[in-house]
Amino acid sequence: MANEALHLILPTAEYRHEIAAYRQEFLDAGDSMDGTGPLRRMADPMEWLAATEACRHPETVPNGWVDATQFLCVREADKKVVGMIQVRHWLNAFLREYGGHIGYSVRPSERRKGYAGWMLNAVKPFCRSIGLGSILVTCLTDNEASRRTILKNGGVYDATVHEPMENEFIERYWIHLT
């Protein structure tokens, strides 16, 4: 990352080709797309843009979901989407136990450059602006990179829990924003 200028922006149609390329890179790598909402199942970036916009508003968020704001992490030099981060405005039962307030991912070809840590730090002011005093961030127990990112951003270990549907162990961390 060094001296690269990055920006967190709301997704727009201007980035539809980058969004499609981001999705395809994850599919090609067989990797999970954490913090991207329904991107995995939406080949059309315009459909995904509409879905992320619907999630931003309590009156249009899908049943069973929570209000959430999606951000793209764009590298200024080449306008490439290098990561995505989603802020869930409140926690339903599943998120309270397993998913947390924040989900994020970094494009496989752009990993190990500090982008995840930058995104998590950069989204904190937005979290405060929507009234969150602390945010729950989780990671799989075998995801050392995510654990380091969370700890670097002030994460305080809470617990390790078993998520039965995916049969995975998840570490829970709280980051206090005040």
C-alpha cells in the first residue's frame, strides 16, 4: 500500500465493470466474498447495485436482512476496486452471534498490501455517524490475516463460537469507537 491513495465510496454504475471483475476474480479463485452482500449470486452488477441501495434504507431492506451500507475501496491511481466493506447498522440474532457489524474482503490479487486494515480503520467514522459506539467484527479461526487486521484496529477478543450451518468456528472481536 505504501503511499497509495485509497477511497471508500458508495457503489455506483460508474464502477459496474470493476464490480463484475471483482466478483469474477473471487469466483475464479474459489474464494468467499465477505462484505459484498449478495454479489456472489448476482452476475449483473446493476442488479447488485440496486440490491445494495435497497439495503441502505429501512423501508426497502429485504425481509430478514438489516440496514447496511456497502462501500467500495477504490485505488485512486487506476480506479481499481481493491476491496469491499459492508457496515450493518444493527444486529439481528445471526449477526449478533456470528456475522457482526462489518464484513470485508480484498480482491485476491491485491492481498497482503494492507488494504483490509485501511478499510476497517477508514469506515470507523461512518460507524460513529450512524450511532454505533462499538462494532462487532468476526473472522474464522483459521483466518490469521483477518485476525491481525482486527487486532491492529483495536479489536478486543470476546469469544469463539461454533456456527452450525457452515460447521465453522468464528472468533468475535469488539472494536470500541469512542
